[in-house]
Amino acid sequence: MYSFESMAKAFCYCALLIFKFNSCTGVSLDNCGGSNEDKVAEVVRNATNNTFVCSTESQALSLEWRVLYPPNGDWGAGKCPPPQQDGVDTCSGKALFPAFIPKRTVSAHSMMTVNPTQMNNELLVTNSTLVCKVPSSNNEDRCMIDYITPAAGTCNTQFDTSTSPWSLNGTCVITQGNSTLNRYACRWYQGKDGSSEKIGISGWIEMTPNMLPTGTAACFARLDMPTADGRYDYDVRVRPGRQFITTDFIGINVIETPKAPTMTGCSAVDYIAENTTVSCTCRTVNVGQPAGRLVWYRTGVIDPITSSKYGDKSLVLSQTLGRTDHDTQFRCAVNWARDISGENVTVKVGYKPERLNCTLNSKIEVTVAENDTVYFTCEADSRPVASITVVRQGGTEVNSGQSPLTFSLTASCTDTGTYLCSASNVIGQADTSASVKLYVRCSPQSSSTDLPTLNFVSTPVSTQFDVIAFPAVGGTFSFRFFGPGGKCRCSADVPLEDIQLSANCQRQSGLDNTFACAVTVHNVSSSEAEGVYSVRVSNVEGFQDYTFEVKVNDGMDMATVTCPPNYAVAAIGLGVVLALIVIVIVVVLVIFWRRQWIVPWAYQADNSRDRTASKRESSGMDLYLEPIAEPATLDGERGPYDLLNSDDIGQRSVYSEITQQTGREGTATSDATAPYDVLNPADIGQRSVYSEISQRAGKAGVLSVSGTRRKGNK
């Protein structure tokens, strides 16, 4: 009983035969090379045993042999029914015997032996066809007969490293052979490490030029070189005749795979500056067998950009790279039958920051009010990404970070100024910085509104203070006085009465919102000006009052030091006049002492002259001397000249001369000029030397001086 599997196989086989032969009782010819569409039966010249087998699936069927030859020849070569028992030949009708000898001794197949030596005419084997079929049907198989002389020659193989990719090159030179169908070709077979089993590594390669049978032909093969480690040998099968020719190997037939290379001197992490020459070294410990070479490849380039000699184990890559070469990938490999690659290295080409751009609220210059929000944006074109630092003019860092840097701040009065944006990366610093300007509108302000005390002595004294404001503070300043009593004696336009004050502010160089201000006390004319003052500094946004105290030096003479400037000349002139008067008086007294003026008691005999002189009227006081009854001196007492420490020289004093002169002018009325009036002195509030002498003399009982103010005199 047949199994299901065997039945299925039979069904499939029958289906194939039905498709091809329209029958499930197909036949096939063996020992015919090629495919079913191009099957060839080689009949070797001078060979007696060219045998072909025709098989059938149905052992009960008869088989028939026929020979077809051009143009229309068709010869029956034998009919072979199935044998009744094995071993008994059943074939008959052997019309071409003994050149074609059919035989069927078993039910499974029938054999046909072709013996060209028994042919009278080679036409039967020249361009003819051998057919095996089932009688009275279309079920048949056929092979074209190639009447041949087997090929003979020599072959060699070698590993070729002169071209890429590496290859196995083979050459066969055929010195003999003949084919009525002109079938001249070679096929290579490869063995490894001494194995008897060889595998075909090529198809049939036609010989060129085809000059057989009278000449020679050559067969060339270019095949892939093996890459697996081992020792290789090769045979070539040639036709006609399907003869195997053992090849001679040229060179070393050993394959050894190289070791993967390594790279040094270049990094896939670090950036290099543009237009920098990068150097990388590729090394391997084994270039393989056959010996390979080291090569450098670049992304997007098929061919190597540089290579070593075969057998070299190191190779340096030197490339000058621009910014367009960024992210270029370099690869080192051992160029062999196949590339043995090392690691890839990606070169990062950088450049320092450029085209630095910074804005405030999308502008380069902006004016805002206090507490407004201001948005900063700074960015630069660079590789790698730049670090940006924003610094306010003066050196204060505001913010920093990677490009693009964006931040905001709430504007205050102190934020006015120029902001500088600088950028840098590992390649370098930007050649220039970008600047933006921020103006914050605000009224004047300072860290403190209390100013130092101003101690006025005699020259102007000032104090300085800084003010922050924008726009600029105005040119008009107002003062207020908060001294004793708290009464303000000033206004914005009228100066104070007892003090001269001024204020001014100058913008500090390079700073738009910072002003150096000063308050100056020029003069103080009264100690009542001491006290606390305020000065008002203002701009269009508002004002700020600053307080300070003024003190006057306790030891200074206000009459001489703090006089208003328009009376200074008069005061100096008066002082000079008083000084001259004092000098004149001193001179008169000196002369008086030196001439030893004769006192009245020495001239008592001349009463008429003395009394006339003594009764002279003046507008001041009537001064006269009265003699006493006692002698001019007393025992043990000193006289007037002794008090003066002078001698009587017998001459009239200046005073008596003045009196005499006045008397001669006859000024006896109440408007008469007094002796002192002639000198035109000024009362300086001090006792004269003369009165001091008279007083001291009176105390001694020597001289009595008295005076009365005329009536009508003040």
C-alpha cells in the first residue's frame, strides 16, 4: 500500500510531466549536460563506450530510440519493450547497429551506446540529435550530439592585488580539442586546506579566440578572492570533454585577514579652529596576507584620499579644514580583499563668535520708566555655541549664558547706561562687542540725602555729593534754611540775607545718569546764618532735597571777616586813618617829652600872658592849670617831668603853641575850635598819655587838672 507522502510525490511528478509532455508517463535522458532546453550528449571521437540512459516512470511502457540529422533525416535506432524478466535484452529494430547499440535488460530504463568507430559516415553524429520516446506519443526527451575531441592544456591561478577589489585571476591555454557544436569553455573549482571536495566558483567561461582544432584557445577567469583564512588550491574543468586540469598557483596561496587599524592624534570630541591642519595617524599590527595597505577615506568620497604602500603598517593623514568641513567623517582602513576598517572619526571645525547682535525690547536704544520690564536678547554666530556676558558700563556683570541669551529686568534708576555684550567659545573671543543703551526716566536720588557739615571760617567751603537721575538735573537750585526758629528766609530766586550759597551739578564722564554735585558757602555775614539748610536738585521727573549744616568759626571777628564785599574797602580805609592818628599823637608826645615843656608854676611872674592863654575858649572843654601854694615838689615826691622821665629844655611845647595860635585867631566864641579839633583826631576810646600823667601827678598832690563842658556843647 502506498503512503500518502509517496502518492503526493507521484501526483506532483505527474503534474510536471503533464505540463511538459502532456502525459504522466514521461521519459528522460541522462548523461546529457546542460539544461532541458539545451541538453548536449558529447560523443567522444574514437571512444567505443559513449553511453546514454533513457529512464521512464512507468516500467510497463515501451521505449523507442531515434536519431535525427539534418535536414530531415530520421532513423529508428531500436524499440525496447519492458522485459519479462531482468537480464534479458528486449530491444529490436537496430537499424543503425553497430554504431548505435540499444539495450533494455531492466524495466526501469534503456541504454544507448554510441560507437563512432563503427560509423561509415560521421553525418549521424554531426549536428544530429538523439531521441528517446514512448512509441505513438509525444512523450520524449532528446539531446543534441556534440562530436568532440576532448580539450587539453595548462592552467594557472593567482591572487591579484593590483586592482580593486582584489581578485582571483585564472588563465587556461587550450592546445587541443574539437567540438562540432563549437562548445569551448572553462569552469573553475576551488578547494581549501587540502580537501578533496572542490566547489565550482564560476560558470562556464568561453574560450577566446576560438582557434581549435587547428590552433589554440585561452580561457581567462577573474573571480572574487576568498577572504576566509586558509590555504587554497584550484582545478579547471574544460570542454569539450569536461576534462579537469589542475592549476599551478602563482605566488602564495595563503589567506590571512588583517587586524583592524587604530587611530591616534585626532579626537572626535574636541573642536579645532577653521583653517587648522589636523593630523591623524592610522596604525595596524598586521596588514594581512596578501599584504594590504592603509588608506584614509573621507565622507562622500569613494576613493581613498591618501594611501600607503602595500605592507606599510602606519599612515598619517594631514588635512587643512575650513568651516565647511565641519562634521566631516574620516575613516582609516586596511585596504585588502575587503576593507578592514577602524573607527570613524568625525572632525568638528569651529570658529569664534561673529555677527554679535544684542537688542533691548528689539531695539538698540530704548527709554523706559522706572519699574518697566526690559527684555535683553543677545546672540552670536559661532561654533560651538558661544558664551555671552552682558556687562553694564563700569564693569558690573548683569547676566551671562549660552547664545542666544534672553533675560529681563525691572528697570531702576541705576540701570541707565550702556550695556556691552561680549561673546566667546573654545575657539576664541569675538573681535568686537555689541552695545545697547538703556535710559530709565527717574527723579534725582542718592544713597543718602544728608551732606557733611560745612564749617565756614573766612574762605568759601564746599561739599560734594553724587546724584543719579535721568534726564539731566536742571541748572536752577533752591535753598531753604531751617536754623534757629525754623523760619525759612529764602526762595528759589532770592538769595539768603546773611549767607551766600551756590550749587552746581556736572555729568560724570561716560555716565548718562550720574552727576557730581557740589554745594558751596561763599560768605557768611552773621552768626545767625548758622543752622541746617536744604538744597533742591530737580529734573523733569521730580526732585530731591539734600540737607547740610553750616557752622561759623567761634573765634572769627564778624566785623572784619564777614563784612559784605561792598564795605570791605571802607573798613580798610578807616583802619588806616585810625592808625595814622595814633602815630601822630605818639609823635606829639615824644616831642613834648623831648623839649621839656615849662609847666605853669615855673612862669608865675608872667601872669598876663599865661592867663590870657589859659582863658582861651574852645568848643570842647576849658582846660587850665592852677598853681598851688606849696612848692612844686614835696620832700620825697617826684615832679611831673620826673614822671615823664624827661628834662626841661626851655622850649614851648606843641600843645602851648597850638593854644597860642588859636588865641591869636580870636576864636573866643562857643564855635571856636578846640585844640584837639585842630589835630582832627578821632576818639578811639582810650586814655591819652597826657591824661595818665596828670592823673598820676594829681594823686601825688603835685598837679590838679579839672575840666568843664561849655554850656551848649553836647
